[in-house]
Amino acid sequence: MESERVEEGTEFSWELHPRVVEVIRTLGYKKPTLIQRIAIPRILNSRRHILVIAPTGSGKTEAALFPALSKILSVGIEKGRTYILYITPLRALNRDLLNRVSRICEKLGLDVGVLHGDTPRSQRRKFKIEPPNMLITTPETLQFILIDNSFRRALRSLRYVIIDEAQEMPSSERGAELVVALERLREFAGSFQRIALSAAYSNPDVLAKYVFGYFRPYEVVDVVHNKKMLVYVVGGARTPKIMEGLSEHDLSLGIDVLVDVVSELLRFSRQILIFTNTRDTAEYLAVKLARLLNIKVGVHHGSLSREVREKVEKMFKEGDLRVLVATSSLELGIDIGGVDYVVQFGSPRQAIRLVQRVGRSGHREGGVSQGIVVVPRLITEALESAVIARRVMAWELEEEPVIEKPYDVLAHQIVGMALEYEGVHIEKVINVLKRATPFRNLTLDEFEKVLKFISDIGLVKLKDGAIYPTTRGRIYYYTTTMIVEGKQHVAHDIISGNKVGTLDEEFVVSLEEDDVVILGGRLWRVVSVDEEQRVVFVEPITSIEEARLPKWVGELIPVNYKVARETCSLFRRIVSRCDSAREFPVLYPLNEDAKRDIVQALCDDKRRGLCVPSDKELVIEIIERNKQSLVIVYACLGSRASEAFAYLLAEFIQRKYGVSPSFKSFPIAVVMELPLVFEPETFQELLQEIAHLDKEVIMELLFNAARKSPAFKWRLVGVARKLGVVSKDVSVRDVKRLFKAFLGTIIEEEALREMFTEKLELGPLLRLLGNVSSRRIKVVAYKTRHPSRIAQELLSFAGLIERFLQPAIPQRMLIELMKRRITSRRVRLVCLVCGSMFERSLNELEERPRCKKCGSQFLAPVRNDEDVRLLNKVMSIIKSKGRIEVKDLSDDEKRRFNELRKCADLVLSYGKKALIVLEGRGIGPETAKKILSRARNEEELYMLMYEAEKSFIRTRKYWR
């Protein structure tokens, strides 16, 4: 809506109610957008359900709202009756929507209300007394509305349900809950028209049937293909003028290129929106850009408070911020005004995601959405991004997985219907469920299995073919959603005392002592997990030989099989031209510097006799070190099928050779570390052996491997929570104890369904194995001592590059970090002779510290105010009585005073060294005495302290 103000005879007048046209004119709306010109007449004149697909900011909301308001005004409205239900996935969208909708409805004399989890009780009570004519809510709150009699009465007048951001529904359990809720709503509200609003979606018919019901008539209004997009990928050569002030790490990430791109765009653009894939990266980029460009840069992500996010949105919309860095929190349709350019930092990993992000720019009708993808100096990421950019401009979008028959949703809906009717016949429940697309193929056996489970755990009662609610079931229904929110755990380096990152609860569930994780691009060993404090204590890997494939490297957006396959095709085509023109395929929008660097690197590898990934061959690269093998299988399967391949390989190798390999999957490859020497021919034979297995055997291997995986443990926990078996606050330790109890139940069955829908993909893997078996795909294996360029990049992602290319971290560096942590502290010292107290930094203390008042060296470190009170009490007793008697102190006071005396003895004997050791985490006087007597030099002192701290961290959870 960018042209002149509305005049008489505006196109907005066709068939809309005169009062709606008048309000549109009064509020200064401009000519209708393309989607409004097409969708409004369709909604006005059709009784079918309507799916509206259009880019962000194209006016979808008004396209649905204006005709809906016109229709209800035509039939007349009454106070206390709800005619329009607007369902939106995010509360932030509710607030944004309310501002836009309230102005329109106020002038039409209609009430508008927003109801979600944060709505105050007073507002809820008001809505119950007099429900609004239009209600804006979330899928979760709709579940509660359905069992509230006040709202049920008001909703009997319902004419329209508008579902925003519908593209999110088919691949989520929230979507499955919502479509069942809409069928329950239809039971008492009668027929209403559903209008689904969606961003770009690969298969509109799949989406429409999911939202509206499989056999109901519908129409699709899709203008997304009319939106022109231009996307360009930039990487490669360094930018000398910006390199000052950037670390080598910054340069490897391509931050200098990003700064150069943003600086150039700001010359002719008003506002730039930068997307990243992680919250930490968003924060980091905002700081770097603000410092290097000397401008104000905003940050927007889900971890920020609502107030902070709203403030940033307002500043950007009003033009007070020219640059905003965001995560997926701004992919959905929150109104932030016009954006000239979108910059994606790092591979977007999915074409559909890049469409939604770049679609934030160029909102003018006929305008072009423009985006630049800035990639690090990694061939894999540059080519993957170039492939995705080509697919975006050709509108070749990924198909999302569609969730079917989720047992946790089924259980929640059965309990909901029992509450809704205070007892409901089984036949009615099944009929309602089977009208919803996710459950249209639900069998009676599946239904009865879930019903028996929730009956056994007391969520419902069964009697005479009917289902009745219970008190426990009511609590479960109100407190359970299909959103599993895992807690974040801080990773804490025990050497430096610094926070080195965060780990999601999903991965902490499966962590054990000595597991390896990667944080901040470095490998760390887990020392201990403190569930109560939500801290994971780690230590850096200090020896090359200790480095191994990490258990956790962070979750990334999955890359589709077709993207991975095309990326490997691009590798093959580039290398095929090494002996001739060395040209880069013209279809891919990549800058010349990056093209030149990629061609040079890949052709150099070819000259060394190394292979590159290919869509025509299954390439295996084996790197041997110290009687171990690092095997890289370039299968080009995409993230989910590659993960399934890794599971299959690991399980087969474990059974055949009796060893458990560690592995990490990537969209184009599986990296596997084996404690065996593998010759290329041996691994070729192994793959042929796997390829010739029956499908049933392959599935059995995959299911067993999946059950052992960290991801499965987390999903087991999530399903148990969603089924009401454990509380949302259950600890990691409790989960590990309950793990075996969940096996063989519907909890395990549903967790495996989630795994094989969301994390693993079988189709591409089974096709690959079939092609290997029939020899339509050739298996090429070779051994090298020097990894190829692509192998180096994959090893750097897995944190293992140091093991194969660089020296280990020196131990003296770790000692220096620990020394810095300890000696920078301030200590309070008390003289046990005269009672005086003073505070000093350990750095400032002399080697033989003395009391400033009496000169005594009989000093003890004071831990807290309890120690101070105890010492004052002791000094007061000595002053009045001349001595301490047994009865003067409690048992705890005597124990602590004896500890202070022992500490003072150590300071008397060892001086400052004793105070340093006593500052170690969990080191008391007995342990300190052993360390001080054994250490022959400073290096040994700190290493002994380090081992003592580790022991304390590992054991303290058992004696709290």
C-alpha cells in the first residue's frame, strides 16, 4: 500500500460494506495491494476456505480482515458475541496486530480483545463477562477457550477463523493441536469459513488440506511467485581497509566482508536488516558493526525480554535505527516497516528460509526484494549458499516434513474433549479426530493404545464406552503444551573461571563425564554437570591425542537433500573444468573473488590426486593417524538423511568390529573416527555389504542406533512431559533414572516417530544404498596423510582440525590462565593472635604476609560473614575469660574454628603459597597440605590444584 491516498471511487470500494470503505478512507489507507485486489473478492464471494499466500508486508492481514468485517456488518452484530477468531503463533504478532486492527474495529463499533498466556486475570474476567466481537489468540490459548463455557457461548456466532503464519503448521505438533481444536470448535460453533495466511510454501495444496481438512473445498490465492527476488552471495578475498581491529577468527568468519557490504549499502539505503542463524552471532555482529562503522546497531532475538524487543522494533520502524541484526525472531510477520536490503550472514541453509528473510525488503508493489548472503572463507558454505540463492530466484523451495498421528497431541486432545463435555463417547472423539488431517489415518488400535495409557496414569477414567475427566487430567490439560522449552546450561571453564558458552538441555541430558563438546570453535572435555545450578563444568583439551569427535557441536537448520545434491554437483562440474577453461558455472550468483579462490583450491586438490564430493560418485577419504582412521564419506544426502547414514554406519561397524565409532554428520558428508586402521578397499567392501542388506535389517539397525543417540534421550523426555508423565521441571538426573522405565511404552514409540520425522530421513539414504548395490553409483575410496581442502573444512566444523594440522595447546598456557584466575582475587585475612582483619589482592601480597597490627604470620583466610561473626565471638570470649571452653562453641563453630587454625598453620609454614592453594575451588586445609608438601615447583603446584578442583566439582553433587 504505497501509492496515493484513497479517493472517491477507490478500488477498495468493490463489494466491501460502505462503513468499512469509509473507515479505510478515514485511516488513510492507500490503494489495495496485489494480494488484496485478488483475495478480497474471493473471500467475499466464496463459501470455500481460502489459503492466501503472499510475501511478508504485502497486506495479507487486511486482505482477510476487510471482507470478514464487511460480511459480519452486513448481517448485524451484537455485544458479547464473537464473530472473528484470529489465531497467530507468536504473542509479539498479537501485540502488533492489535495496534493495526484496533484502529479499524474501533471506528466500526466492534470490540477487539487479545487473549494469551500473559493476559492479566482482570482482562480475562472482563472477556468472560462480555467476550469481544473479534478475539486474537494463540493456538495454546484456544485449547483453554474450548473448555470455557463463557467463550463457548460467545463463539456460537463465529463466522470466520483467520489463521496467521499457516506455513508453520504442518511440520509442528502445535499445528496438529490447532487443526484438531478447529474441528472441536466446529462441533458447537457450526460451519465457519477458514482463511489461512501464509508466506511462501513449496506445495500449497498440502498446506491447504492440512489446515482446512483433507476433503473440504478450498481455493488458493498465491501471489508469492509474482514477487521478484535478487540474491547475491559474497565471500572470498579479504578486505584490507577493514582488517584493522579484527582478529584472525573474525577474518575467517568474513566479518571484514560483512562490514564492507553494510558500509556500501548504507550509502544508498535507508535501513538494512541483517539475519544470522544463532543468537550469539547476532550479539557479536552487532558489537563489531557498531564499533567499526561508528553507528547505532540494534539486536533482536528470542532470548531478549519482550520490552527490549518491542523497543528495538519501534526504533527500527520509526527510522531511529538504520541497521538491525536479528535471528529467526523477525522472520515472522512482526511489523518493522520498510527495509531496503536484507543481508544474511552465513549460509541460510534453506531456500524457503532465505525467501522469508529476503522478502522483508522491497515492500513497494512491484518492488524487488534484494538480499546479499555474506559467507565465511569456506568453500562448502560458499557453494551451498550459491545453490540456495539460485533456487530462491528460481522458486525451487524445500518441502517440509508433515507430522502425522503424534501420540502426545492425541492424548492432550482426548483429555480436552473429556473436559469439554464432562464425559464423552469414544466414537465421538474418534470422529472429531479423524476429520483433522494429521489423524485422518488413525487406526482404532492406535487410538485405544493411547487411551489405555492415559487411563492407566490417571488422566481420564473409562466407563461404558465413554471417557470421563479426572482432577489430574484437568491439571495436565491446563499445564501442558506441545512446546517443549529446554533450559539453558552455562558451560564454565574450570581453568580460567570464564563462561565459554551455553548448552541446551536437549544435549545436557545425554552428557557424561569425559565427553567432548565444541564451544567457541574449541574442544572441551566435560568435568561435571551441576543440574541444580544448570552449569556444565568443562576443561580444554590440551593434547592432540585427546582430541576426538565431539558429542555436541550445536544444532543447525537442516539442509535439504536436493540442496546438498546440487552442491555436490557443483563441486563435480568445477573440477571437471580444471584442465580447460577453469570456468565457474554461470547460473550461480557468487562474486568473482570467491569463484577464483574456490576454483584454485579445488583444482589444486585435483592435481594432488585428491577427489572432491560428487553427485555421481560416493567418495570416501581416509586419513590415518597413530593406528586410527578418520573416514569421511561424501554421500551428499542433506542433513537429515546424512544423520541417518551416520547412525547406520556406526551401528553396523559396532556389530561387525566390536568398536563404537564417534561421528559427526554434515549435509554433504559423514565424518567418522575409528580406533582401527581401514584400507580403502576394506571400507568399499563394508559399504557394499551395508547396501546389500534387506530393508528390514537396515531399519532394525537404524532403530537401535537411534535409541542410543543423545537426541532420542531428549525426545523421550519431551514426550514424557507432553504426556503428563513427568513435570516440566524434572531434573536431568531424574530423567536418566527414568529412562529405562519409558522404553517399551508409547513414550518410546512417539519419541522414535519424532526422531524419524524431524531429525532423520530415510528416502534419500535408501535410494543411495540401492544405487550402490546396483552399481549405478561408483564407490571411490582413497587414503591420504594430508586432508583435502573440503576435509579440512569439515574437520574445522567438528573441532578436530588442530589434531591433523596444528600443534596442541601448551600446558603452560593453561597454567597461566589458572594462575591469573587465582592471583587476581582479593582475600580477607584475619590474625588469629590479635583478631585484626585486612583485605588484599593475592597479587599484592608479599611472600611471607604478616599482620599489620602485631606482625604475626598466624593468618587465616576468611570465607564469609559467618567466619567474621565466629572470630569476633572467639575474641570476645578470650578477652572476657582469658580462654575458650568446650561449652562456649557449638559443634559447627568448633569444626570451623579448627579449620581456620589449620589454615593459619599452613600460612605460617608456606606463606603466600598456602593462601594461593586455599583459594582453589573446594580445597580445604587437609587437601591444601597434601598439595603444598608434594609440589616441587609452581607448575606442579597449579597442576595439583587443578586436579583437586576437578575432583571437587565431580564429587560434590553426591555429598550435598
